[in-house]
Amino acid sequence: MRKLFLFLLPALLCLSACSDGTPEEEAYVTVSLDLNNAVLGSDTVSIPEDFVGIIHSGYSNDPDSEYALLNELGVEWVHQDFSWSSIEKADNQWTFGSFDAYVTRANAEGKKVLGMLLYDVGWIHTGKGEPDKYVSEDEIPLFCDYARETVKRYNGKNGHGKVDAWAIWNEPNLEDRFWKGTKAEFYALTKATAETIRALDAIEDTHTFLVGGLFNTLATPEWIDGIFTSGAMEKIDAIAYHPYTPNAFGAAGVYHGFKNQVAAHGFADKIWVNEIGYPTQGSYGTEVKESDMPEMVTKTMALLAADGAKTIFWYHLFDSQNRNPIDSEDWFGLVWKNGSDWQKKGGYDAFALCAHQFRGKESRTISFPGSNLPGFIKTCYFEGNDNSRILLVWNESVISTRNVKITLPGIDHKVWNLANGSSQDVGATNTVTLYPTDRSKQTVVFLTWQQP
């Protein structure tokens, strides 16, 4: 069994009874949030029980230890590339062995599987012999053959297990990296693949859940609108988006912009975030210090869940063993798989806390009349059918500090440490000092309680 070393980050939350004001607290303006007098919005956003997934998961060389991590993290979905170049290395010559084992194990562990149908294979390109992230109009039927055989094998009716959802391609808007054809050619590929799978569904008496788009932050409005106006999404269940930015508030902002755009096509409530994450080192420009990851993970998951993301797949589970200091791809993991030692990174416990706490809840807007709450103090509020409640409060300012006096109703009040996932009992009324985001102090307050 591999050892798991937890990075024990200090508990930085300054929380005290409001009657015990300290000189530090008195130095800042105090605002009050009284949940007994709060106004809740009438609209709710339901967070699915299975909203959490992890990219590139379920296929390490120690699956027992890996699935123990996935269970601890609260992960419901695993992700696998069912690459055409691995499955059909020559025309009509099928190789599924490793994929059979992957799906069988995931099913046995109770995890849902998101399978990726992607990329090309060298033998389809006359005179080239090498894949080049392109499928021409004449080659689309060959891609559809691969998609049909792969989806049929894992539809849960043919003895090889079940893949619960299939995504078509990945980030086609990165035209120099993942797709080298035109927009129209990609739309044609997507549409033909979806039609092929729906024809298979009619024969097999199944309904395959299909995810299209898989655009990232750089996708233009033309790319996004085009996949709908071309008819490519007519037989597809959800659209995927990768809201990569340098921080949580940016990710939430671009996600909301994407949501507004696809709303015109009836997909505002059908968005999968099937990639989001931050490297802790590298050169992408979106790096987050590992010590800041607990808060970044928490804010990202809370904001996206509250805005209706049907799934949130974190990119990804493991850092590379031999991490290149300038290669961001080596630093996105929640765990560093350093040989026989698997070390949990900053953000691991915050991810687990959010996954377990948010699932099955409803998000509602909340306001505090008369509180004079400044715009840079942000809140997220969640309710559970079991009378559980969650309130997140944080400071988004880079210069201003506020004391926030929080009064909670109900019983069993707890505050959670994002760095290690532990909780502490607190009273109904407490004051917390929320520091600017550029200070090395915790600025996110994560409170839970029961409402009798």
C-alpha cells in the first residue's frame, strides 16, 4: 500500500465570538450578516448528486490506492480517452483489451465513466500515415465506424460494461493543436457522429448520453453559435465548456458568458464543465500558489455549481512524477504521484469538502437588507433536503479588509478549515476578519449548520 502524505497547511481562519472583539478586528469596518433576517431568492439551482469528476483518472498502476483517493475526494465520474488510434490501428482491426479492463473496474467501483471519442488515426490519411488532428469529409464515415463500434461495446448490454456518457472530440477551437480543419468540417463530423450513435440507439434500444462542443475559454462566439446553427447539436444532450482563467472569479465570469450565449439555443441548463483546474507551477500564466489552492478550489466549485454547471471535472488527478518546472501540464494534479509516495497537494482536502458538501444541494441567492455589505464581499448559500445549510463568505478585494459579523440560525454550527478539511464547532454569532486576496491569510469562510 502506498503511503499518502498530507500537506498540513496552517489553519488561517480568524474566527471568534463577536463579544470578544480584538484590536485587530476593531481596526477595520465591521458589517453584519444576520441569516435570521436574510432574504432568499425564489429561484433555485439543483446540484446533481453526481456532479463531480476527475480528468485522467482510474488507470494508474495501483488502482486500489487510486480508487481509495477517488472515494475520499467524493468523485462520481472518471474520465478516459478512448482514442481511435489505440482502438483501430488498422482498418477494421479492433483492440479493446485495456479499455475493457478500465470500464469493468470503474463499474465495479460504482463510478460513472465519461468516454472521449477523439482524434484521428494515421491509416485514414492517404500518403501521410500519421495522425494530424483532422478528419476530412471523405474520412468522416471511418470515424463514425469507430464511434459506432466503441459505443456499442460499452452500452451496458454487450458484456463489456457501461460507459455512461460520450464526448465527441476535444477543444476543436484550438485549431493549431486539436483540430486542423475548418469549423464547418468539425460541425459535419460532430453531426454525423451523433446521427450514427442515435441510429445505433434505435437498434440497441438504448439512449446514449452525448456531449458536444468541448470548447475552452478561447472559443469565439462564431465557433459556439456555429455548432448550433449547423444542426450539429440537434441530437446531442449537453455541451461542454472548459472555463480556464487565472482565478475562480474569472472562471465563473467566462462560464456565465458562455451560459448566456448557449441559452439562445436552449442549452443554458445543459452545460458540463468537463475541464477546470489550475497548475501550481509552470508557464501558462494561470498558475496558483499551492498554498492558495484550497481557497481557489473552493471558490471555483462553489461559483460554478451555483450557476448551474451539471458536472465539474477537475483537471486532473495526478501531477507527473518528474515535474518540469516550466511545463504547466505537469502541475495540475491534486496529488503528486512521486514514485511510491503519493502526496496530497494543497487543494485536495478543499476539493473533497466541496464534493461531499455541495452534492444534492440547492443553491439560492441570498441578500442581507441593511447590512451595507460591500460588493467585494461575496457569498454563496446552499440548502439540503435534510435541513443542512452552507454559507460561504469571502473577500474578493485586493486592498480592503472587513470584519464580518455572521449570525446563523439553527443548530450544530461548524466552520471548516479548507486546508485540511477539518471542522470546528462555533457559536451562532461570530466575527471573522476577511483579508484581501493578496494576503497570506484565509479569506473564505465555510460555515455549515442544521436548520430544525
